[in-house]
Amino acid sequence: MDHTRFYEENGILIQEVDSRHLEKGLLKTAEYIARRKSVVVLLTHYDDLLRTNHSLDYELLSQLLGVRVGLIENKEAVLAQPDPSRPQQIDSYAGFVHGALAETLHHAPHDTGHELWEKVDKVLTNRWVGFPILLVVLYLVFECTFTIGAYPQEWIAGGVESLCDYLTRTLPAGWLSSLLIDGLVKGIGAVLSFVPNILILFILLALMEDTGYMARAAFLMDKVMHAVGLHGRSFIPMLVGFGCNVPAIMAARNIENPKDRTLTMLMIPFMSCSARIPVYMLFVAAFFPGHKALMMMSMYAIGIVLSILFAMVMKRTKYFRQPKSDYVSELPQYRKPSLKEISLHVWERLWDYLQKIGTVILWASVIIWALTYFPSGSMDLEHSYLAAIGQWTEPVMRPLGFDWKMSVCLLTGLPAKEAIISTMGILYGGDAALSAFTPLTAFGFMLFVLLYFPCIATIATLRREAGNGWAIFTVVHSLLLAWVLSFVVYQIGILFV
């Protein structure tokens, strides 16, 4: 989220800065000051700052920065003031802002609560202690997602199976009943059964974000991002990518450096979006029941590590090589979770997921059913159009341990990764995880789903934001990377199993 905005009024450039995020907002002010441009800073949400027991001497801040600074409530009076004298030179934007705030931002004395949270932050953001704590928190998140979500998932799966049995007994045989049962009910039902798990995961992630802990996690990764030559704020769009890659790419617009902005967009598809979660959950529950949370964490971790390695490689190319820039990481105050905000946030993400099931997944299920049902006029997989497509691609995928059905499932994941699950529901029925896969091929399949190029909507967004060339580059390099790593995992794995 951007905590500052600029606009002109009567020829005066005005910057509104959120008082709860001063350092980030004033960093942009410093850039204007360094370019000898005039700007008036108006502080918003100052009452919220006071409620955290902070106070700001904005008159002194005005003198230190060399620009007019005041509360937005006193806008007319602030605009009527003359500009103070400006600093002659700014060597570091971050250092300049940090020094000014050190002189003007004060906390109430003897506030033991503030001191306690400062001590907590020293632990949570420590490079040696913070990462293990983050791993434990993520482990608990995924463990709760599986444990609590297992019961409603079984109820929905059982309901889908009962509905299929009922329709099979009551409807006359033919293409229409097959479309309804084998296409729509089995296809959509396979994805729908994971909605409780997705809901629980969204709630837990929203809690982490609303309390302020997600900002601490971003702070830890901020240091890593800066080490590979990227601005620290590049990790924020990547965090958004865990929900959906499309808004994550759009969120990267806030990165001012065009090359860093493009590179961040190219890293986002490595993030495990919510569309991939049902695939992970299906295979993890079936083949790694004793280590479900760890296996889920591993998929997220693999994506993050590969994105960082990808950035390190790209930063060494002529196009992306450039000096490191200043960066600021400001931690928000801890706060009590808001039930209203969490509910709205979770519902927004869940509604997007349900809409996808009712549109993209529905049509994908119909198309897969049609390719399976014809030309034989029955669900005869071996003599279907789908089999012909799968057998055409199988030679390329066989070195990865994938048969033609697995290859077809990956193809149907192009419009939306959830379609992989609906395709499995149509091709394999209720025995998707048991009939054709082994733990080795299941892990290789999850790895391929993580790495091969994201949904069409993500590629279209990347094309719009970064250009045709980078969109094509993402399609090509992600396919190659997915194939090579899945090939290596399978070929090495079969030596030991």
C-alpha cells in the first residue's frame, strides 16, 4: 500500500503523508528536495500517531527538511507560510529522513508497553532468531489449514460423491447426464472441496497481516532483497503474489526504478498463488500425510529461493546491472486485529476464488469433458480427443515420470491452475492421487505446477505492465525451468527408490 499522494493546488505541489508511515512518505519528499523542487507536506492520520504514544515536532521537522510541514486540518495556514531554508546537499535520502525523524519523532516517557514491543521487534526482526520464528509460524499456519480444514473438506467431498451417485441412479444415460455428472459435478466438486482449506489459510494470513507480524516477515526478507541488488520494497508485491499474481504485478507499479520494477514483476510468478494450493493439498495429503505442513512450506520456500536466485542471475546481465539504491523499511505499530477488516479482506479473496470456480473452472470442466466424451460418445479415455492430445505431448513429459493424463492436466492448468484439480476429477474420479502417482512423481508434479508459467491472466497483465518481450520471456524460461528441475528430481529420485 502506498502511504503518500501528490497533487497540485493553485500551482503548489502538495504531498499528503500518512503519519503512521512517516519514513516511507518522507523518503519521497527527500527526493524532491534533492532536485530543488518545492513541495508542501500535509500530515494525515495524526490522531492515530498520538494514540500510539508518539508525537511529532512538525515545526522543527519543517526547518530540518526545508519544506513547509503541517497537519492537513490546518491546510490553509500551512500553505500561507513561507518556505524555510533548504539543506545544501543530501548524500543519502534514507539517512537524511532518518536523521530528521530522530530529532522530531518522540515517544511518551516511561511507556513500558512501547519498550516491551521494541524488545519483541528486536527478536522478531533478528536475522538469526527471526527466520526460525517465521518458519515455526508458517508451519503452524499450514498445520492448522490441514487439520481444521480436513473435516469440512471430507464433508464436501462426500457430498459431491453422494450427489454423483444420486444423479447416476435418477438420470437416463446419455451425453447430457454425462456432462452434468462427469463434467460439472466431478470437475467443479474436486475444486470446491478445497474451499474450507483456502478459507482457513486466508484467515490466518489476514491475522498475520492485521496484527503487524507480516510487516516483520517482510522486514526480514527486505535485507535479503537488498543483498541481491533489489530495493527492499520489491518484496511487498511478492507477498501479494501469495494471494494472486495478477494484483501482485500491478502492485509493483509503486517501484520507481523501471528496471527494478520489471525484475520484480518477473519474480512474482515464482510465488505460490492460491490457485496452486489445491494441487499441493491433494498430493501432500495423499503422499506425505505425516509431513503435510512441512511439504506445503517447502513449495513456498522453493519458490522464494528460486525467485531470489533468478534475481541474482538477472542482476548480472547488462540490462539489469545498476548501482544499489537507498531503501527504507519502517515497521508499523502492533495492533489488535479488527474482525471487520479481516472479514472484508478474507471475503474479497474468497469471492475472487469462488468467481473463478463459477467461470473459468466451469468452462474448463466442460471443455475437458467434451474432449474426453468425444468422438466415442462415452467416457472412453483411451479413444478420446483428450487422449490424442496427451499422447502427443507424452514423449516430452515421460522423462519427468508423467504419463499422458498428467500431461493433459498440466495443459488444462493454463487458464487457471485450479483446473488441474477439476481435470483430475474427470480423468481419475475419486482415485486421482492413488491410481497413477508415486511420492516421487507427486513431488515432481507439484514442482512443475509451481514453476511452469502462470495463468493466462497473469501473462496478460505482465504483457500490459512490462511489454510483449518480457511476457514471452516468462513463458519460455518458466517452462524450461519447470521441465529441467522436474527432470533432475525424477531422474535422481529413481536411483534411490
